[in-house]
Amino acid sequence: LSQFKRWYTQAGTPRLKVTSHYDAQRQRLTLDFEQSTAPTNGQSEKFPVVIPVALGLMDENGADIALHTPADGAEGGARKDETQRGVFEITQNTRRLIFEKVNKRPVPSLMRGFSAPVNLDSPLSDDDLLTLLAHDRDMFNRWQAAKTCATRWMIRAVNSVRHGGTPDDANK
């Protein structure tokens, strides 16, 4: 429980950065997670916290893709209970998860059910977000996808206007 206690003894909201790589030939998706918490007054050094990441994989039509991971102890492996529940614990600064038998490039649905209060940096494209918005069974992620898309589009529109264009030019 000492690591869990860090949620209450360390100031600041953890940032969880996710990078993704899909290998079509090997039918593998690799998700790399990196957590950090920015220094605050009196706490220049931060330690990793326990971050439960509820996730699912979807194809471009919104169908769920079964989660298959290597055995715990193997590179990118997960405990059987994590894979069955779809909730993976990030307890160190970094963790790699590998999903096998993924025959199409998936759209990761991350932090389902608002599984942890973190700032998420994810590699999702606008098309990925629209897939989540249209099909994700997790209502939190649908809302988050809509919010992220709208924010991106507004920022692009403002930048377009600042550079002499129109808002419509931003998202062509």
C-alpha cells in the first residue's frame, strides 16, 4: 500500500504518456506507458504511483478485439487477471504492453471508466477519436473523444485565422 499512498502524499496530477506501434506482419500492438509527475514546491522528486489503466481495443468499425498478451514475465506480458479484466497496473515509471493476434490496426480505448485521475497524452488521430466517439461502449471515452476532437479543431481554426486563413481552412 505504500505505493498507493503516494497519491495522497505527493502533490500534482500524474501525466501518463502512451505511445503505440502496430506491426501488421506480426499482428502485434505495442503500447508503451510512461508516467511522470512534475516537481512542486517542497517536492522536487516524485515517485511512481499505481495507475490502473482500463483499456480495450477496437477495430475501425467499433468491434471489440480480444486482448491477448504474452505471459507475465515475458516482454510486454501481463498477469492473467489483468488481461481478463482489461485493467493493467502501471506501477513503475514505464511499462510496455504487447497485444498479440491483432489482425487489423486497432484503436485503443484508454482509461475506460475514468480508471485513474491522470493527464493522458495519447497517440490517437482525429479518425481514431471519431471511431471512439461513434462506437466505444465506454461513455466516458466517448465524451473524452468528443472533447478532444472539438478542442483540436478549435485550436486549428484559431491558428488558421491567426495566419490569415479562415476557420474552415484549418480542418481540410
